Amino acid sequence: MYFLSNLYTYKPGKRERINKNPEEKSDSEERQAMGMKDAVLEQAAQEEMQVHTDLALEARESCKEGQEGIPGVKIEESVHGPSGVKVTWVEVLDEQGEQVIGKPRGSYITLEAEQMAVQDEGCHREISQALAQYIRKLLEGFGNPGSILVVGLGNQEVTSDSLGPKVLNNLRITRHLNSETECSISGIVPGVMAQTGMETAEILRGIVTETRPGALLVVDALAARSISRLGTTIQLGNTGISPGSGVGNHRHSLTEESLGIPVIAIGVPTVVAAAAIVYDTVDALAELLVAAGSQNAAEAVDGMTLPERYQMVRELIEPRLGPMYVTPGNIDERIKLLSYIISEGINQVFA
């Protein structure tokens, strides 16, 4: 726990140590301690200490943007018609963009509206229309496949993870009604590995082989960095998805490479890491440290980089709470509203 044992202030070309103990150490001890701490910090800088988020928009926000933007990443922002939905289109163009933003090459479209989390049928209808419009755009990139398999990922027994199954409950399934020349929708809720003993990718490979859909449309719950985006943001992407990655439960990825057909992912953030909540308010920690008698601690916290601040917060929280994830108190109502919005958007595409 190197951040909690010693705090540093950062100045150009110089790093100063703030000793917690009132007793002064000798110069040799001070130099030795500084050398050890520098080595640890340098090693930590090489490791991932970023706040995890499934949203490309938040990954983009954490990147330093130069005068020419973020290298390898194209960003477009707009507002969708009367609904007032804020739309952010993040395009990861090349390998450099993948390294900078931490997401696979492809398109990520984010729809944001606070009205998603409240009862407002008129606004929800407009949001569904906006969602349908962007689903069509992504499908156009794959040649408008005539048959779609919609997959509801998640655990129906866990409210914050039940978005995918609930969307399937509201979907109009038409494969058994339409002829092979008509556009059709089929659906499946594969459950989670603890329930089936099988990887979702294994289940879907068998279904794809037998039913031969033109594309996969996967719906899942995501993890965000900011609590303000829980239940108020929808992300679409054409790069597939890694089930469970938001809460550190990595499963086999669902991508065109692994399944043999295009995969479009639709996700809504429903949880946020407890450490990320504290991370949002870590500036207040400086005031608390000053009140506790650490005269230079506020300057030390102010001088930390964002990854260093997050690492310090993790060291404060995780030994006591573990890697905890938090969800809103009214998550059941939010999941219900969002399942209607997303299912109606999908239904409109294939109406």
C-alpha cells in the first residue's frame, strides 16, 4: 500500500516526500526510502490503474486530448431531434486509437438522456426511435442482414444484470412466422455459466451453426465510471462484447471472429465500482487530510495523477469492502423502463 504509507507532492523536475512520522530521518535513510518509493511508483505506472468502464465515451474522456484531438480516434457529437438525446459517435480508426482508448477498432455510439430513468412515455418513444435509427446505421455497415438473432445476456435472478433477459421478454419474435425471404427475428437467453455450466460463446456457436442468422444483436448490462450515467445511457457498438467484463468476470468474447457473423452490442450501465464513486469525490479528501493535521497533504493529493488517485482510493476501500459494485436503489424500475425502450427500438427496425 504505497500510496497510503507515503504521500508525495509533485513539482516540475522534483518530487518531495511528506513523512507521516514527526521524527526526521537521516539523509541516507531519506534517499534510500525515496529510491524505493520511486521504483514502486515507476512499476505501478506501467500497470493498469485506470477506473474500469465499459463505455467508450468515458474511456475517451479519460484520455488527454491534444490540439488535433485523440490520435487514431474520431469523435462526433450531436443532439437527436425533439427528444434532445445527446449522441456521441466514437470511431476507433487504427491500432494507435485502440491503445489510447483501450477499445477494439470500430464504432461506438452513445445515447444520453436523463429522461430514460423516469416515467415519460412520449420521451421514451422518441428515444426508441433514435435507437432504431442508429441500429439501422450499424446494420447497413454489415449489408443489412435479413435475419437477426437477439441475445439477452445476464442473470435474470440479479436485478442489475437482468436487462438482457427482460428486453427479450418484450421483443416481437418473428422467425417462426416469416418466410426465408422476409426479415426475421429470433431470440435466446443463454443464462450465465453458473446456471448452465457452459460458456455463452459455446451456446451461441451451436445456435448460429444451426439457425444461420445474418447477424447477432447482443443486449447486456454494463459498468460505468460515473454514477450519473447509470440507467441514463445506451451504448451501441459493432465490435462485439465480452460478457461479465464490467465486474471483472471475464468470459469468452462474442465477436465476428469468434462466431463467424457480425455482432452488434447494445448495453446500458447499471453498476459502478465503489472505488469509482469515491474517485469522483477524491478532491474532498484533501480537505479532510488538512483537518486531520497533514499540512501538505492537500497539495500532495492535488499533485497526484488520476491513476494514482484511483489507486489510493482502491487501497482505502478494497481491504475493507472488497471489489464492491454499487447500483441505484430504484434499479428494478430503471431496468423495466430501459427494457421497454430498447425492445421497442429493436422492434421498430424490423417492423
